[in-house]
Amino acid sequence: MNLYLHPVCAVVAWLAFAYKLSALRKSPRDYALIALCGALLFSALSFTVAEPALYQAIDRLLGVPNSAALMCMGCVVALLACQQVVLTFWAHPPGLAWRRARPRVLAAVLVLAALIGLFVAMSPTHERPTDVSLYYAGRPLYAGYLLIFLAYYTFGEIETGRLGHRYANVSHRLWLRRGLRLTAAGSWLTLGFSLIRIADIVLAEHSAALRELEAVAWVCGDVGALLTHIGWTLPGWGPALSAPRRWLRAWRQYRRLRPLWHALHEVTPTIELTASANGFWSRFRPSTLEFMVYRQVIEIRDGQLALRSYTDPEAVRIARELGRAAGRSGKDLQAIEEATQLASMVRSRERNTLPSAHPVPRAATGPQGSDLTDEINWLVKVAEAMRTCPHVAAGVEGIQARMSAPADNRR
């Protein structure tokens, strides 16, 4: 299995590094981004050097058997340190982040120094590009060498998983939150690799090395790494995945608000704001259509404010009573009331007739929402009620009946 996963991990890591490197050119002083590029670069190098052909070529070049294994481990130590630095800088201001990052970097340097010293002391003589850990697990020096690496590896992955999960819970950016959770999941999964490796060392003296779990160890390491690569880059390209859904949602909102906007625009054309100069293809961008919906909301509210003196409270009362009789309550009833208010405004303005028998009412705005999304959803509900609710039509017909009645009957 790892014969296929390793090359995939290497390719994904290099692509992720190239993707983030292009972002670094735009923000060369973003220390978190620098650390993230470093993590992806070291990950790509570790998978690339582990390929048997390149592994053997490096050994021949340096003249030291299994020196490529030391390079792979060194890259892993560096990428774990970089990952912790990334999360530290994302969670804290630069001054505090530097203070918190220094001990993590120092720990990585000390681990690297210990690995190099032990590797030189044990002087491995047999090149093992595919099973070096299993082959040397029974030797005390190598056991110490591997335990130091695995201790730091386990600590680094636990820290990445813990911090990634913690910061995901407080992040307000959807795709950053998803990316951090995916990175945390990948880090937790890679712990399977270190646990199996530790078991190899512990059981080596009893000739019970867990060779049957070797494939499981590599799957945990490789799949976990893939998840972290995707997670680190997801905040950048993830929003593009939701673009079709955003466009479709904005298009539906725009179409459902259009009749209400058109009715108000017919009697108060001045509510229309100056059109922005957009090209033909720009309308297919979610942001453009979302802006058009935002404009609709502003213009509808402007029209409602301009026509407030044309509201007929009697029409609203009739619609409210009919709604209550039909079992409507809460926001449904409020939507009927506001839709009737708007419909009565339009009808009175079309006839240029003020409901002078009543004081000028304050324009209704419905339930108070927390943001623009709530406002849009509310106006969509009001627009639907104005278009389809029979109680709204009954209230407006009451206006027409009173206006059509003889003057003596209206007294």
C-alpha cells in the first residue's frame, strides 16, 4: 500500500508547497505563512527522499548507509516544529507568538542534534531503504535513536492535533475552521505510526516485531499526512468549492425579492441606486450576485421608508385578524403584517391617496436579525407572503373596497 501512498503524498506535498509559496510572494513578512511553507517543504522532502531509488542514490553520494533515513527523520522533526509555529502565530500577536515559538524551535534543534550524534555513534552498515526501523530495532543505540525521534514525533503530532482542534473552535472563518479540524484529524491519525514503531522497539528483544502491522503503520502515517496537507491549504482554495452553492442561493434570493423590489420601484423609482460597471461575466461570480441582493435589500428598505405615510393600518389589522383566525402566529404572522403594510403602501401610492384618517405609522422592519443574512431571509419571507398569502390580498382588497365606496358610506 505504501508503494502507492508515498508517491501520492510526495506529489500532494509539493503541490501544497507550491500553492502556499505563491501566496508567500504576496506576503513575504507573514511569519505564519513562512512557517507553513517550511512545514510543507520539509514534508515533501521527507516523502521524496524516502523513495527507494533516491534513498539509495543519496547513500551512495554521501558514502554512509541509511544516511537518507536520517535526512527523512530530520525533515519530519523540522516540519513538526514548523506546524507548531504556524498555529502559535495564528493564535497570538507577533510579540507573544515569538516568545511561545522559541522553546518549540529550540526543542527541535536539540532533537536533531541528538539524532545526528546517535546516528554517527551507531554507524549503520547495512542499507535498508524499506525496513530500516525493523532491521535495527533490536540494537540499543538505534533503539535510543528511534525512541528520541518517536517521542518528539508523538509530542509534535499531539500538539498539532490539540492546538488545531482548539483554534478551530474559536475561528470565525468557516474554511479555516474546517482546515484546522482536518489538520487535527490527520495529526491524530499519524499517532498510529508512532505507536506501532514503539511497539516494534519494545517487542524486538522477544523476536515479536509487529511486521504484520507494518502496512498499517505506513497507512496511518501517509493518510494522516495527506489530511494535514489538505487541511493546511483548505482555507485558501476551499471557498471555491462553495461558489456554486453561494451563487445559487444568491440567485434564488434575488429572484424571490425581485417582485417586492419591482412593486416598490414602480411607485418610487428614486430608490434605485446607481448601477455599478460590471462586465458580462462578472454576474456569474457569487460576490457580484450577493452584492445585487444586498442592493435590493437597501432599496426595499428605502422604498418602505419613503412610503411610510401611505400605510393603511386598517388593512394590516384585517390581515392580522385573518391570519390569527387561520392559526398563524409568531414570525409568520409578523411577515403577513409587514407584507400587508408594504402592499397597502404601494396601492395607496398608485392611487396617490393618503389614509388621512390615521396617524402616520412607523415603517415595520420585522424581527430584529443579527446580520445581513437574517435581514435577507426575513425580506424573502415577507416578499413570499406579499405574493402568495390570501390574507395580505384580503387586507389590500379592503382598502380598495373602502376607496370605491360612495362618500356617504365612508363617513
